[in-house]
Amino acid sequence: MDMVSLTAEARDIGIKPKVMRRSGKVPCVVYGSGTLNQSITCERTDLNRVYTKAGESTLVELSVGSKKVPVLIHQMDLDPVSGQITHIDFYAVDMTKEIEAKVPVRFTGESFAVKDLGAIFVVAHEHVTVKCLPKDLPHELIADISSLKAFHDVITVAALQAPTGVKFKESADTVLAVVQEPREEEVVEVAAPVVGADGVAAAEGAAPAAEGATAAEGAAPAKEEKKK
């Protein structure tokens, strides 16, 4: 199994994280099996390259000085505005012991329900959790959607091919994706305005004028004369 290489250096605790980030470096930490917690720094461009290739499901060979450690990207923090990596936790693995990791599912193929019936393809789970030795960890798992031929057909974990030595933590009937009927557009009915004899639409809720009344526009109604 090929690992993605990444070079790091011990972190100078005298330099503040925001100063590091401004200079293109990212503060990180590595911990895990047989490794003491160590603060390190990596070049942001290198981290972007490694994450694009490895994601969180491919081993990374982390070099710190003369020491090389097989690690997984365990947690990554991003700047909410720029989207740049601000921190990464690397988890050191023991190549002789099984690990658990989330592996992305890639949906391939063509669905009759989507293409010919106009169904909506809905993804319920983008990852599954696997247990295996680090050397057997798959980068991704493939799910063929060509079996989705009618509304409400589903793809489950049972449809995935488990590589040798890999076990799924989710049950076989866990739904990964489903096709649903397209949503009908909501039709809003608008009541037609009430039109008077003079062709003018009456205001909503207005009381009808008394038959034969011809009050001038804007005039106040006349007061009824009191009887003496």
C-alpha cells in the first residue's frame, strides 16, 4: 500500500499560531499508538496537497526530523471565512493492530429512476465506518446506482464490496441512498377581486354601499337629521 508523504518540523512554541499562519505554516499535533503528543508545523501548501490525495482514509507517512510515522488525518479545522486549514490532528497508527476509520462512498453508474422517471437522488450517508489493519484501509468504496429503477429504491451497505480484511461497522441494511418522487410545485390560488357595477374592484373586507347611494369621492357620510 502506498502512503502519501508529508514533511513536518517541531513547533517553536515561542511563535504564536496566528503568526505561523500568516507565514504560510499550520500548527498541528501528532499523537496515538506508541507516540508521545508532539506539536509540529507543516507548510499549508503541503497540507492542501496531502489532504486532496489522502483525505481521512489514506495513511500518511509523516516525517519529523529523522523519524517517520504512519498517521491518519484525524481532525481538521478550517477558517470559517477563507476555508483555509488552520489546524490538523494526526493520529499515529500501529500497523499490526486493527483501526476504525470513516471511508467515503463514491456513487457511480446511471439510475433509470433518475434519468427516465425524473426521480431525485438523495444521499443518506456519504461515509461508512470500517475496521481493518492499516495496510488494508481503502481510500474509498464504490456504490453502483444502476439498480435504482423505481421510486423509493435504495442502495444499502450490503451493496458495497468489502475489500479483503475489511469489515463494515454499519449493519448491512443501513441505507446509503434513495430515489424519491420529484416534488410537485405548490399552486397558490388567488381569489378574484369583487368588481362593482361601476367596474371598480372593491377593497377586501369593505362593506357594500347602500343601494342608490352616490356619495362624492372622499366626502364624509351625511349625519342623519334629528327629529324635533
